[in-house]
Amino acid sequence: MFALSIVALGAVAIYIGSEHRLGKTYEVAVTDFHADTGLPIEEASRRGRSFMCVGCHRSAGNVLFKAPLVGTLVAPNISRIAPTYTDGELERLIRHGIKKDGSAALVMPSATFAHLADDDVANIISWLRTQPEAADALPSATSFGPLGRLALALDQLPFEADHTPHDRPKLAHRPENPGQYLVANTCSHCHHLQTNAEVEGKMVPPLAIVSQAYSLGDFIKLLHTGIGTGDRDLGLMSEVARANFSNFTEAEIASIHEWLLTEPQDESAHP
């Protein structure tokens, strides 16, 4: 009986600790941001789609991770959530990983998106505003099992809001020659520049090195169709290319290719 009481108390303590971590709020104010791109909505949406939102969220939510006892991690249905946010709240969510209630999104690449220019944040928001609301895919919400709750209570799960430079000066406009900028804000989600990375348990090659094997024509084909050299299917890379990078223009891809072939010496594309 005593042992059961200890177990029960431990379970309660873990649950309370995990709820405390999930409810932690961040002192980052909502700004008076307005998603006025100055572009036709078709062009703003094209640019917005290239930043990989669909890769995680899909059209109505998407299960990113599921494991017994750990839990289920869901990228929520942005077609339903975006209309409940102001432009300023969406800007904070994208750049800082902080939700409407001030708590952190568990998996949101804000450490990367903190570097996005104002005009591209506006492009993403403008694109989100065009999405028709869809019914949630199932399961529709993140849930935690006992091991997931324990990891939360011990602060062992990654909240990007904790690793995001919240005081970083904001860039107003994307660079005229956007190669480095686009690598930093898209490719760097998965790739390092000079060393291997790991995504979903698989090795991801160094971008500055593997790009040397691609002519510009082959590189355009890769990003527009997902087909690698030798007509190879590249798994996740092929999926990401078709869903997101196919929105790049050939001029944008040429700028990326040129920068990768001539410039990168460091591990990160972020300045």
C-alpha cells in the first residue's frame, strides 16, 4: 500500500511538473505587425509556400511523431488556427515560437525563422489567410504518455522558443540576391553546410559539398521535381522539394546554387 502511494504521488508530481512546463509563458510582446506585402496575392503566396509550412502541417494537420508511452506529436491544422490569430500574433509564432496564449510551440522552427525578413513573414501570413478552413486530420492534437510527461517535467523536450534569438534586429526585406538567405531559412532546417546532419534517424549530407555534384540544370530539376542526379528518388528530400521548393523560381534556385558553389566556408548559412 505504501509503495502504491509513493508511485501515485510520483505520477501526480510528474503530471504537475509537465503541465507547469507546458504552461510556461514567455515575455515577448505581440508587435503591431501588418502583413502588407505590396505584392499580388499570387506572388506573395508563392513566396510564402516556399518556407516549408506544408512540409510539417500538411493541409489539415499532421502527425510528426508517435511512440508508445511517449506520446503523439501533431503539427496542428493551420487552416483552422491561423484565422484565430492576428497578424502580430502570427509574426510572434513564426519568428519566436510563441503561441497566442504566450506559451511555446513544442516544434516550430523559430530559431531559423527569426532570421526571416519582414516581407517574407508577411508573405507567409498572406498565404495562410488564403487557405480554406479544413476539418482536422486525426489525431488533431498533441498528447503525452507517461515517458513524455516525465521528459516534460525534467525539461528534456526541445522548445525552440528557448533557443530563439528574441532580440535579433529584424530584416525589412529579403536580399536582392537571395541565395544565402534562402539556404539559411529553408535548407538549414535539415542540412549543415560542411558536415553530415541527422533527420528522422537518417544521415543528411553536407549541402555545400553535395551541391558540387549538381549542374544548375540538375539542381533546378531537383528542387522543382524532387528527382536527384541519375533520376534517383531521394526520399524525404524529394518530398520536401515537391511540396515546398517547387515554389522557387529558376532565378531563386540559380542564386542558391551559385552561393553554395562559391561562398560557404562555415557550418551555418546564417550571417
